[in-house]
Amino acid sequence: MSFSGTFIYERSEGLEQLVAKIGGPGAVENFKIFHRTRPHVRATRSGDSFTYTFYMCDDNIINTFKIGEEFKETTYFKDVAQSVVTISGDNIMYVVSKLENGNSFNREIIFSPEGSIIHFTESKYGTKATSWYRRI
């Protein structure tokens, strides 16, 4: 399975509540823009580096990382996190992120030929969410 490709946001369950729990000022409003505009993500791989670009309206968010190495991530709700990505098998990524405001959350991203499903868990309150992306 490829971790690369282009994915369009389809829907989510519980994500606005999760963003409200973990995000800084303006995070919920940024999420509402994200949800309303149905952004897409382009994921590329070059050697051991991955680049994920979120295209939202006129705003692009670019994060580049290597598996197992901490990196500074800008979230699509515009907060900054220190994150580490690991891989399980050929279709699952795990992301552990700690935000500058002290909150943290984890993501399990399951890739398939049809798209990806992201399961979120916020650490402090146990808030969970899921989002779906279609591969285009």
C-alpha cells in the first residue's frame, strides 16, 4: 500500500469536539473552514522523507518528516505540534503529537486503495474522533 497520493476530505465524526479540547484560540473556527471547504492533501515520499501538503482555500500547510524523528508540525487547525510518525506494516501510520499549549493527541492513519481513515485520540480527556478521506 502506498502512503503517497492525493486525498480529499469527505467527512468526520467528533473532530470539531476534539479540536475544541486540544486547540488553541481560533482552532474551532479554523476547523470549520477546513470542514466547509473540503480540502485535499497531497502526500509524497522521497527516499526516507515524507511531505504532506494540505490545500485549504488559498492557504497551504506543508509538513515534511522522517519516520521516527521528531519534527515541528503545523496542524490543519493552525496549531503547532512536536510530532513523531511511525509505521506499522505497509498501510498504517501512527502520529504522536504534543501541542505548544501542552495538550497532546494521537492519530492512527489507515491507508487503503480507496483512501484513508484517521482515528484521533486526545490524551487529556480521552476525546476521540474519526475522519475519512477519499483517494483521488
